[in-house]
Amino acid sequence: MNSSAKLIIGLIILIAGLYWYAADIFGLPGFGRLGANAVEDLKTVFFGVFGLFLIFLGLIIAWIEYEDLKWEAREKKSKKK
């Protein structure tokens, strides 16, 4: 599949995702979600996952800094030789 086809598919998915919430906010006909409130569902998922996001972000930052400290220690050893 070439890049232009992937771009078009990605844009269609993007528009569908935006419409999913816009239909709920502006009262447009939606995808038939059995009366569920898409914006409230989004808030629930966001607040439920926010702690995990902070944990993983902290781990990634700590890992990057740890690797940076190891790299600096390795450079100091090589300069002494």
C-alpha cells in the first residue's frame, strides 16, 4: 500500500474520531451508541489512565537520565586514559 493511500485512510479515521465526539457535543446524529455520552466516557477513561501516564512518563524520564549519567561516566573514564 502506498503512502497516499495510508494518508487518506488516516484522514478518514481522524475525521471519524472527531465526529464521534462532535456528534455528542453538538447533538448531531451519531454512530448509535445506545444512549451513551461519548464526552463523559472520554473523561472517565482520561482520569482512569492519567495515573498510569504519569508513571510511564516518570519511568521514561528517569531511564533517559540514567543512561545520560552512564554515558557521562564512560566519557570521563575515556578522557582519563
